[in-house]
Amino acid sequence: MARELLEPDRRAELAENLARLGERIAAGCAAAGRDPAEVTVLAVTKFFPASDVLHLADLGVRDIGENRDQEASQKAAEVARHGVAVRWHFVGQLQRNKCRSVARYADLVHTVDSVRLAAALGSAAADLRPDPLEVLIQVSLDGAPGRGGVVAAEVPAMAEAIASQPALRLRGVMAVAPQSWEPAAAFRDLAAVAARLRSAYPQATWVSAGMSGDLEAALAAGATHLRIGTGLLGKRATLR
Ligand SMILES: *Cc1c(COP(=O)(O)O)cnc(C)c1O
């Protein structure tokens, strides 16, 4: 057996974090009148080793988020070598020259935010994948440059660009709450963008919103996918 599978302390720590997170989500859903079964947790494992992914998969967490292609592709290969199947979500800013790599291992890309990126990802997915790549449009709620995302007014054009790619499947929207905003206000804005998109694309039902610090606000506003790093894995070695 692989050495990392014999680290009972880390496994116990992850199990405890997972239990505590489950309580927070249950309470957040109860407060919002929602069913926790509607909510998927992605464990964002950036900076943490593949052995943590194996532990989490064993504990029932099968959705894994990563934000750097090089780290993600290596980790995905290592997890696959152990014969463990998880769903890889790419949640970082994506450059067009990384699309062919990401299209190989990712099941979902949360961060499509330009027409040119949609085209590059669509052609990579068509070349390299047997099944379509599911994608979300990253929305920039404050329009600040540099952190990715399109402003709400650009979402319809983005949706069209994605829909024109047969190898992509539009599933919804993603956002990070701007640092200086009330998360509740940010996620309400995102919910409005999501509802408008859904009226034109009924299959675009996913709302990827909420991280360790603001998941309650995201749940209250209808998030379907929470992206949890520190709340599950602990503090990262470096801020990202
Ligand atoms: C790192 C990261 C997260 C997780 O953040 P935490 O605050 O550690 O839960 C969520 N979303 C994205 C896009 C990230 O890069």
C-alpha cells in the first residue's frame, strides 16, 4: 500500500474538518430553507499533496478543485495511478496555452471568461476528449481587472461563444466575492446574473460561489457549488 495511505493522523484531521464543514453547511442550508443535498462541496486542494485527495476521496469527497495547471495535472496523474476516480474542477485563471493540458484531466472549468478562451478550450476539448467539457462563466461582480471574469453585461455573449462549441457544455456561473464587498450583496448580484442566464440556457443551473469564509452568504443566495480550501485542508503554506 502507498505510504501516504498509512497516515492516520492526517486522515483523522480531514475527517474532522469535513464533519465540521458538514455542520456549517447544514446550518447554512437550514437558515436558507434549502436542502443540503442540492449543494456540492469542492475540496480546493491547491498546495496540498495528492495523498490528501486520496484521503478525501476515501471520505466521500469526489469533487476536487485546483487553480494551477501544472500542479493539477501532476496531482490528477498521481491520483489516477492509485486507481481513484475523482472529478477535477479547474478554478484558476486559465491561459489559452494551457487549454490542451486542462482539457485532458479536468471534468469542469469554472473560469471561462473570454470568447477567445472559449474557442481555445472548445477546440482542445474536441480534439482530446470523448465527452464534452462542462464549463462555467466566471463573472466579475465589481469589474475590477486582473482577477478574471466578465462583467454581467458580457455574460450573454460569453454564453453564445460557449454554446457554439460542440465540445463544451455550459453549466452556469462562478464568482469570487470582491474583497471589499459584503459577500451577501455580491452573491445576490451573482444570483441575478445566474437567473438571467438560466432563462436562456435552462441547463445552466450551477452557481459556483462561496469559499471557507463566506459559504453561509453563498448558500443564502442559492449557491450550488462551494469551493472550500482552508476550511477542509487547513492553512496553505503560501497565500494565493
Ligand atoms: C483557493 C480558492 C478557493 C478556496 O478558498 P478558501 O478560502 O481556502 O476556502 C476557492 N475558489 C478559488 C477560485 C480559489 O482559488
